[in-house]
Amino acid sequence: MKWIKRLLLLVVVVLLLLVVGVAAFVMTFNPNDYKPQIEHLVKEKTGRTLTIAGQMHLMIFPRLGLRLSKVSLSNPAGFPNQPPFASIDSLDLDVELMPLLRHQLVVDRVLLSGLDVNLVRQADGKSNWQGLAGNAAASAPAAATPPAKPSAAGMVAGAPFALAVAGVDIQRARITLDDRMVGRRLVIAPLDLSVGHLAPGRSAPLKLDFHIENSKPALGLDGRLTAQLSADLAAARYRLANMNLKLSAKGDAVPQGSLDTLIQGTLAVDLAKGGSIAFDPLKVTLNDSHLSGKVQVTDLSQPRLAFTLALDQLNADRYLPPPAAAKSGSGGSSTSAPAPWSNKPLAIPLGELRRVDANGTLSIGQLTVRKLKLSQIKLALSARRGLMQITSLGADLYGGTLKGDATLDARYVKPTMRVNAALAGVQIGDLLKDYAGDSYLTGTTDLQASLQTGGDSELALVSGLDGNLSMKVSNGSVQRSKLADQVQSVLIKLRELKQGSPVGAPGAETQFASLTATGQVSKGVIVNRDLKLNAIRFGASGSGQVDLVKREIDYTLRFTQANGKGTPIPLLIRGPLHHPGYEIDLKSMAKEAVQQRLNQEKQKVTQDLQKRLQKAVPGLKGLFQ
């Protein structure tokens, strides 16, 4: 028994000595003595200067704790007279000791105060964050890792720690991006983040507040995010449930000066096996518009987007820049010459378009754009490797329907486009009244268009336009426009000529029963040869062309009595599209009248000769029947 007592006494003495030794170590150890070694190690690994201006405090028991203050990391060479790349006012970190023995990392709390990150990209494209991760990675080459073996405790050696965090607080953070390559400066400050108790199998409340100032375009943004955060570090899966993100934007770049947005739903991020991001469900509130549906992005290395979205209503005019002011004549035609088509290459992001891989559907209950009103819009879109297609488009508008499809092919050096569209039963007067402010043309309209073009500039796209057009307008009228006034002048001329039945008193409105026309488009020139207009007391035909490249029109309308008798009156429409000239072709009209008179006299002489010959030679009668 004595040896047992002696053994126990020895153990107690050893423990006491161990405790005394640890206590003495803790009391005498000063981590500040190791600042030079730490700074030298960072310099060796990153090539940057780490400065620990404040005090370092280390606590070992009852928990492992670290306190840092006034720490900064310099920029790389080539960035003189710049604030430090990153700095902090203070960092507090506590880790529980005993759970480490159970392969559990329990962080009592993380408190980071005064984080300041300054990101700079110079005009030559060089940035102060380049090589930061690369140097550290290069200094520690990867080695083959032997298979994990179970330990005596039954745990797999080398297995990741189960992480639990009692709380994270980031206070008064500031992030600055100074992009001198594009002349843009963006500042996120203040930024405050708070995360509650985060552990495997449970979620933690998250709160994020931030303010953003952007210089180009001028924009200020306030944001607040609240959600329930859950994280599985071993599986690299993260989830934000019950998410509410409120955004309030102000500035010159914001429509109407300010804009409030609310984004709600569940966001799931899976970084394993290529990675994926899913927003399901998703709800977005923008003024009185409500968007709902789901969005998913898979394979983050080559993102594939899938979406199903529904929007109840949207007045796009609230968010679009106002149209350029222009002097307009009656009928909505501008009297000021537009700028010529530019031959400057358009800023088409072909590289980005070729990387887009998307498939989805969008429905909109009601849409207003440039004062035009559409409803029950259904759209299906697909994009892959530069080939973007609206495979189907349908909408209701102004008593009729719109159906069509479109393709943008950006797989080659110069993109090409194709559009097929069909309007049926549309009240064109109501449409023009909303769009142009006046219904100078009315009637039930059917329109078909099949067009294609290609190029990388305005001029190339217009001059490359090819395709076919057809139009039919029933029970319509032309009114309150220069064309309507000219038509009335022609009708007055018909009345003065007193050819056949009168056309009636002229007025501000010219009604017709039907108007039909087809057109062929080649190299930006629309050619029409078969316009037909039928009215109660007159008719008209037309032919000519519209040169979209030169923005010129050369067209002739020929008016006749409803029965087709009498001399046609040609109305010439020529000149620039923005201000065409109208002229009754009196010369052609006189020539036509003389020709008709000659034909009448010729016919009269022929008939008189027939009668005389028949009387003189009765046997010849059958030759003239």
C-alpha cells in the first residue's frame, strides 16, 4: 500500500509541477516578443510588410484566446503613396480548449473592428491584390496525402473539424475599390455584420448593414440583409433561409432619383462538385411590381442558368431614360434631321454572350414600355455558346395579338440577327395614340414581318437588312397628318374634275375600307409595288421604295374614282423620311389625260369606221364581232 501512496503522491507532485509550469509560462510568456519573427515570416511568404503596431495578448486557459490591435498589411511594390492594402483596429478570437480533443472547433466569439481594405487597379491593369494568394500557395507545394486512418478514439485522422461559432461581429468595416483603368471609385462603408450561434445542424441569425458609394455612375446604395444562416463546412453547403434584403438607391443613375427594392426567399449555395447557386423561392418587390419564381445556376466554372419567373406588372417607362426630344410635325414625323448611321463598332460583349448558357421562361401580366401597353406576355428563352433565341413570344395588345420569335447569333466575328413577328387584329389607331400621341392612322391591322441582318455597327445592321413584309388594314382612316391633308387635296381635285360620281366634301378624315401592301427588303431598302386602297368613293394604288440606309422615300400614290374611270391623280412623296415632300404630279396627270383622250378618240374613230364598213359591205360584219 505504501508504494501506491507514493505513486499517487508522485502523480500529484507532477501535476502540481505541470500546473505551476504552465502558469509560470502563461505569466511570463509575452507574444509581443515574437512580433519581429511573425512580421519576417509574412514578408518571406507574401513579399509584403506586416506591421503590428498595437499589443498582442494570448490567453491559454480556460480557453485559447488571441487579442490583436493596430495591424496592417502593406501593398506590393509599385504602389507608392497608397494607404495600406488592409488594416484592422482590433481582433478578438476565443477558442474552447476541451472540444479540440473531440475534433471539434468551438469558437466562442470573433470580434473584428475597424477592418479597412483598399483595392487599387492602376491604369495599366496591375492590381494590388495580384499574387497575394499565389505567393502563399507557391511557398507550400502540395504533397501527396496518405489515406486517412482511424485513430484510437475512432475518429479519422486528418478529418475536418466540426465547426461551431458562438458569434461573429464585424464592426465599422470599410472596403474601397479604386479602379483607375476605368476611372471608377467604389466605397463600401460602413459595413456591419453580425452572425449568431452557428453550429452543425442548426441555423444562426444573420444581419448585415452596408452603404455603398459609386462614382461612375453616381450612385448611393443602402442595404440591410436579415436571414437564418446554416452552413455545412465539410460538404461546402450554405443556406440563407427567410432572407430579406432591403435596398434603397439614390443618385443620378437611379430612375426618378431614388428606388426601393425588397428581395425575399431562400438562397442555397453548394460549392461541391462544380458548385451551384439556387434561389428558390424568389420574390422581388419593386414599387408596385412583384416578381416571383426560381433561379438556379449550376457548374460555376461554366455557369448554366435556369429560371422560371412571373411578373404581375411593370411600367418600364419609370426606369428607362426619357426619349430624346425632337421637333415634330403633324402625324408624329420629326422635322429635324437625325444623325447619320454610325459606322463605329457597337459595344457588343461577344465574349460574354458566348459564355452565356441559359434556359427559362418569363411571363408578365401587364407591361408598359414607351407608352405601349401589352398584356399576357409569355416568353421562352434559350442561350448556349453565343446562340441566343427567343423560341416563342406571345402577347395581347390593343385588341389583337403578337406572336413571334427571334435569334441572335454571336458565335462569329460579326453577329447576325433574325426576327419573325406577326400582329393580328391590332387597333393601330389606339397603338399610335399611346406611342406617338396621335391616331393619324386607324383600323384593324394585320402585319407580318420576317427580317434578318448582321454586322457590328449601326450602318452595317441597317444596310444588311433583308426580308419580307406584308400589311392589311381594314375599316380605317387617315387623319390629322400631312399625308391626310395631301389626300384631301387630291380628293378635291377629283371633285373639281367632275369625273364620274362626286367624291363628297373634303374633311379632316379620309376613311377607307381596306389597305393592303407587301414589301421586299434588300440591303436596307424596302420596295413595294402592290399597295391597294379601297374606299367608298375612290381608290388608290401605290408603288415605290423606302431607303432606310439613306433615310429617304420615293413613292407614288395614284388616286382614281371608285369605279376606276377618269384620269388618275398621282401624289408624289419624296425626300428625307423625317420631312418628306408632297406634290401632285400635274405633268404626269396631263400626259395621262391626253393619252386617255387620244384613246377615246381612237376608239370613237374605230367604231365609226366599223359602222361604215358594215353598211358598205354587209358580209364584213362578222369580222368586227
